[in-house]
Amino acid sequence: MPRSVPPPKTPTRLAAIAVAVCGLVALAVPVAAAETPQDPAGTGHCARIQALRVPGAERQQSACLGELTTGGTVASGHTDPADWSGLTPKGLATPAGVPGVQIDGYFPDRSTSNTHHGWNHDAQYVIRLPDHWNGGLVVSGSSGVRGQYANDRAIGDWVLSRGYAFAATDKGNTGAAFYRDGRAPGDALAEWNARLTQLTRAARSVVAQRYHRPPARTLATGLSNGGYLVRWQLENHPELYDGGVDWEGTLWRADGPNLFTFLPQTLRDYPAYAAGGTDAARAHDAIVAAGFPAGSEFLWPFHHQYYWDLTQRIYREEFDPRFDGATEAGTPFCASGTPACDADYDYASRPAAVRAAVAKIALTGRIGKPLITVHGTLDVLLPIAQDSDVYARMVQDSGRAGLFRYYRIQDGTHVDSLVDVFPDRLRPLTPCHHSAFEAMEQWLAHGEQPPPSHTVTKPAAADQVTLLNSCPLL
């Protein structure tokens, strides 16, 4: 093992990715462009759009668009590229030819962290209804703590091009200070679950209004925090869905593992590893023991700088605000031994109230509808051994293995844009999500069983163009 860590290959590119990075901590910025309906009267292909009503919404505004994918919504101001920047590889194709109706708005809420549209109002949503509908509805919650447009490139474009109606929510609070929402520890995350349930019910109604029949199938999908929402929904509200596809969902368990059982040790030991010297080998082994796979070391500098510290501090503040007293979300990059330093956080020794707060939003594995999970083996934000490997065992132990398939994607990592920085070491997960989604379609439509759970190996001779356009599950 090297005695010191070399600098990232392309620091400028890495810094750019970090500005709007995925995972758990990305921020959102306002939509700059004003709404510009292409058929404001709704007299053409969008006839009667003003009659559509989103049940329970406090505000809604409808637009008739010639293009619902980001191939058109970027120009018309009906998405925000900052919401989804950094989530997908640069070579990902943008489909086109999807005219239809878009509805933006918000549900009643008292928090104001989402500044999209100048509304300064949380619980914002977007619903897109293509003219050429395949009978299905896809719903999703944002990754990280982004706004409602976060899934537009990774998920929305693709499912819209396949004829699905698509709905997404900001989860009820956004930004790195999301923990300020709610009255008690855990409330902000509990709202995420409630908001996706709320949107699913509302979107199903809007679909029925638009197409004069309810959706034949409703699928939940999402990545990172959005993947967690898929798991939770299928455990707690299976009656609303036909199935789900979970893309590296966050695992929350009151007794662990969870973020707080592996991030603090990594924060403690990484500085010694990065410094080299006599303690570097011990520190390296401790990080691997915490769950971060050997072979992922080239990703550690970036994740230490942009992910691990901030993620630990803001989520710890949500569940255990008393740890650092009056300080809000700790001290950035504090050295071990500093008073109330998150690098020294010991979840196991914290008061029972902390575990009770996590229990509010914890997963059980008791899914009630079919679920497919995909997760990269080189994920170093949510290491696979501490996340989806564990969740797969939870599903098995709950007696629901027949409803579950799990595909470990060799050399996939948490942020697909890092594939552009390390093309010789990583493979994108976006096409693997597409393959899993197609497998779910066949499972539901024809009863065609997906391949058994296994590790999807990276083809030795495949170039990035091939990997970007194909991820066969067998």
C-alpha cells in the first residue's frame, strides 16, 4: 500500500462534481427561467389541462409542453439542471419526442427551504403526463437533499420516453440544513416518507383525470435517499404500488448498521492514512474494516473532502442534536479528540432516545410488493457491505425473498459522474438501473422471473460506450 495518497487525477473536474454532487448532501438552487407554456390555452394536444386538479395541493400550475424530457424542459424553464447535476455520466443520451402536460406546485407545509420558482415553500412536486401514455405511473423522491427535479436526467427522461407518467417530490425539506425541519429528532426524515405517499396518491388521481382511467401499474424508484424511500414505501404502503426499483438506497436500522456506525471511524482514521507514515497501514485496515472495500482507495480523497464529514454531521444533527450542545451540525473536519467532534461519535453509547429517533424511519425488510435493488461494489458513501448486503438479508429473514432480487454491480460507485473521472476503474449504474427496471416490467406484466440475485461482473474488454448503453443482468 502507498505510504501517501496521490492527488485526484483531475481536481478541477472533481471539484465541479462536488458542487452539485448526488449522494446525501447535494444542495438545490432556484429555477431561473419563467414558465412558458407552449399551448397556454390547452386547446391542442393538452386540451382541458386546466381542469386537472392535484388532490391536497395548496398550489399548482399547469403547462402544455412540446417536450417533457430535459431535451426541452431546460430551455423552457421546467426543470433545474442544478438539481440533477453530477448524478449521471456526461455521455448519457437525452431522449426526445415526448409532448404532454407538466404540473408544478406544492402541498401545505410550514418549512421554506425549497426556493424553486421563488416560492420559498417545501413539499414541492412535479407531475409530467405524456400525450402517448403506456398506462403506467412512476413516482420518485429526490436523492440527497435536492429538490423535485433531481431525478429528471437519471430516471425521468428515460421513463417518460417509454410512455410512463412521472411524478417526483422534494421530500418536504431540502438543503444541508434540512434537520431544522420537524419538531423532534427524526421528524425531517419521517416527512420524506409521508411526502412520497402523499404524492403517489395525488398522482394516481391526476393520471385518472388526464387519461380517464387509473394507472394499470404504479412503480416506485429512486437512488440513494430516493432508494430508501422505495424500500420504505413497499414495506409500509404496498397497496399503492405494483413494484419498485431501488438504486443504492440508504439503510436505516435502529441497531445498525447505519451511517453512524461506519462514518465516524472513517473520519477518525482517514487523516492518518492520507498522511502516510507508520500509522497509515493500520488506518487503512480500520477503514476497510468499517466497510469500505479494498480497491476503492482511489475514491477516498474525494469522498473525504466532499461527502463523509458533511454527511455525518448533518444527519447526526437530525437524530442526535444534543451531541454537540448548542453547536449546529458540529465542527467541520475536526480532529479526533476535539470536544464534541463527529469523528469521535459513538452511536452505540448514545442515549436510547437516539435509537428511538432512528427507529421512526427504520427499515424492516418486510416488503409487500416485488423489489429489485442495484448497488455498486465500489460505493464509498454507502458501502455495499454495510447497506444493501444487509438489506438483502433482512428481506430473506422476513420471509420475503420471493419478492426480491438483488444485483451487486461490479465497479459501480455512488456517483455516476465519477465514471467520467475514472473511466478505467468504474462503470456507470444508470444503465443497470434501466435493465433492472425492464426486468421489473417483465416480472409484473408477464410473470417472467428476473435472474437470481448475483454480482453483475464488469466485462473485461468493454469500453465506456458499451457500458453506458448496456448492463445485462445475466
